[in-house]
Amino acid sequence: MKPGMEIGRKATIEAEVTDQMVAQFEGKVIHPVYSTVSMVYHMEWASRQIILPFLEEHEEGMGASVSVKHLAPSAVGTKIRVTAELTKIKGNLIYTDVEVFNEKGMIGKGEVVQAILPKEEIKRNIERSKLTTEKM
């Protein structure tokens, strides 16, 4: 990693809830509101914004874990704001606390952990996973 990534660094993304972001399984809408799956996506995307300026050419970030509490619904058309804050760096692991808001207040919160790895190591791990899948 390039130097300069410090605890407290923040990144914010904004989005508008679309029909594609609602709670659905196998094409069937369960609830016409912002899904937890979409919230996780946005949490990871906001957290990724923190690491991007610090990745070396040979490195990439990879999700290691996500914990999320979905606190309130947001209808289609609602604007959301997702803010990630760097809270800890432990070796190659980057920890961020993430909060999600709509116009009425907080709708979600959680933690995202990303691992910074050499691209070649990621490639080898993907190849190994393919071999494992083929044996199944």
C-alpha cells in the first residue's frame, strides 16, 4: 500500500433507490423497498473508495467480511447517502464503519473489512477455487 492511509479517513457515495435495488428473489419482488443486498453493495463500494488511492499497481482489495444492520426501509426514488470511515488497519486488513442514511435518517449501519492482496495471489486463489469446484 502507498503511504498516507490514516484512521478517520472518510468516503461518501450517494445513490437513488431504483426498481433493481428492491428486495427480490428469483425475479419476484418481496418488498418494494431498498434491499439489504443493495445496502451491502453500497457499503462495500463506499469502503472501497477509501483504499483506492492507496493501492499499488500490483495490489487489489478484496472483501473479507461485512456485518450489517438494516434499520429502516427506503422506497424506490429515495436518495441514500453511504459514508464509510476507516477505523483500523491491522496488517493487510482495512476496517471501516459504515452508515447509510436516507432523507429521514439512518437506515443502516455496519462494518466492512477489506484485505489488500497482491493481484497474483488473488489470481492463484481464484484458479485454486476453480479446481475445487471441478472436483465437486
